[in-house]
Amino acid sequence: MNIGNVSEQSGLPAKTIRYYEDIGLVQPSRHENGYRDFAVQDLHKLAFLGRARSLGFSIKECRTLLSLYEDRERSSADVKAIAQSHLTRVDRKIKELQALSATLRDLVVRCHGDERPDCPIMDDLTRSDFAKTRKHLAGTTL
Amino acid sequence: MNIGNVSEQSGLPAKTIRYYEDIGLVQPSRHENGYRDFAVQDLHKLAFLGRARSLGFSIKECRTLLSLYEDRERSSADVKAIAQSHLTRVDRKIKELQALSATLRDLVVRCHGDERPDCPIMDDLTRSDFAKTRKHLAGTTL
DNA sequence: CCTTGACCTTCCAGTAAGTGGAACTTCTAT
DNA sequence: ATAGAAGTTCCACTTACTGGAAGGTCAAGG
């Protein structure tokens, strides 16, 4: 099966599939002409990866999940542990963002938003008493 | 003022401050020995940036906010617009993560988590009917 | 046979916002 | 004089891809 076909069936961009091969998540064989030749198992793996990624698992976790996926002797406890820690991470992030949202909302509501320069948002940013309490949002890329 | 001093007072790592100079957010002058010499205004700017970043504003937004910060003729409407769109983004992300959390929680709850291999989480990941519905979490790095 | 276009290949660069480390110089205190 | 702290630059690494260039391959139509 060619990459375009696999891309369509798995829902993953061809670029992503090549990338996944690069980092060793799949190992398709090659045709004589150099084209990748994906087996049905590869398609399943890629679909699995797509779903796992869409659930927010990191590539590293996906790697582990994939090895469990292929392990008939796996214990569901191992799978659950990964999902559980991911869930905890997600929930922690939600809390962080909710706190952020509350702060922003308060500032936005209090800003009259007209042509005058005075602005509670700027006042907040200009506060100098935050240096100790400030916490970086751990890797929050929105 | 040396960078260590500024770092301490602003709460930003020295590395970050140098990075901010690299990308043109601050322009400290230099001592004869090559050491950076920060003015009080630079310190204020960096504190401002630290606070803005901690509120989740992107560097690009920080750049704009900084120019508004230095603009006595600014209209608070401009500031509010940036904060508002950021808030919208945060709230959208919260919703995404909440949906994710619900899905994960359901899977985790349903997984017995023992030594046996059968597992609802794996079953979900192995589902093949998601390719169309799957949505990549837009840039969610937790 | 030739061409056109779709599809495939590799490789390089860029994204966001820093962080870590190496190699080196300068300042400060003993 | 020398040790250690603090400063400097530069390069690489992080995440998970994505975009684009330059070029090879394949199927269909004239």
C-alpha cells in the first residue's frame, strides 16, 4: 500500500507518516522503486497512533502504548497507569487555565475599552509585586 | 545594573533576559567590559514581560503590549482587544481539554487495571472509525 | 513516443519560547 | 596570586510536526 492510500485511510498526513517512520514508530518495507509499502498492520498502527495523539498522549507515551498494543501478555494495569497519569496532567492543566481565565476575564471586564489610555489590564501588567509569586505556565502553548 | 541583579528583581532567568534581548524586546546598553547594563526602564519592561508571559500572552502579543505600554497615546480599547482575544483562546482550550478529560476519565474508569490484557482503553485506541471525526488538538502541549 | 500531472522520494529549514552546556573572560575577595 | 562567582558568546536540544525545494516514477492521453 502506498503512502497516499495509508494517509487517506488513517487520516494522518503523509508528512506525519514519514515522520513517524523517521522516529521509528513504523517500519514499512519498500517497493523496488523506492516507494514505501505499508502492510495492513502498519495501517492499524498508524490509526492507533492517530487516535492516541488525538487523545493528547505524547509521542513517548504513544511509543509505550504501541508496545503494549503489540504485547499479548500486557496487563491492562500498565495501560491504565499511562492513561491515568495523562488524565491527571490534563486536569491539572485545566485548573491552571481556569485560574488564568478568571484573571483575564476580570481584567477584561474592568477595562472600559475606549480611546483613553488608562487601563486596568496595563495596570496589572505594570504591577511590580508579582516577581515572587509569578509562576510560569508550565509549557502552555495555546 | 548587571543581569544577575535584573534577573533577581524581575524574577526572570538570566538566560531568558538574554533571549529577550536577542529577539529585540529589550536593548540594554553595555559596560566597557562587555557586560550588559540595564536601566531601570529595562527592569520595568522585563517585569512587564514576565507578568504578561505568566498570563499566557505570546511573545508576539507581548511585543504589541509592550509598544502600547510605552505609548502614552494608546487607547485602552487596543489593550482590551488583545486581552479579549487571548481570553477567548484560553476558554476554547479549556473546553477542548474538558472534552478530552471526560473521554479519558471514562476510559480510565472502565479499565479494571489488573494483570489481564483486555482493556477498554486499548479497545478505544484500536477503534478504526475515528479517522474522519478525529481532530488534532490544536497545538496542545501539556 | 512524449508529455502532463499526480504521486513519490529526500533533505533542509522553521515553528514557540526558551533551556542546557561548553569554552572563555572578568570581577571580587582573600 | 588565585579561587570562585558572574558575566560573555555560541551551538544544540526540546515537541511534533509542517512547508518547500529539487528531483524520480507512474498512469493516461494525444
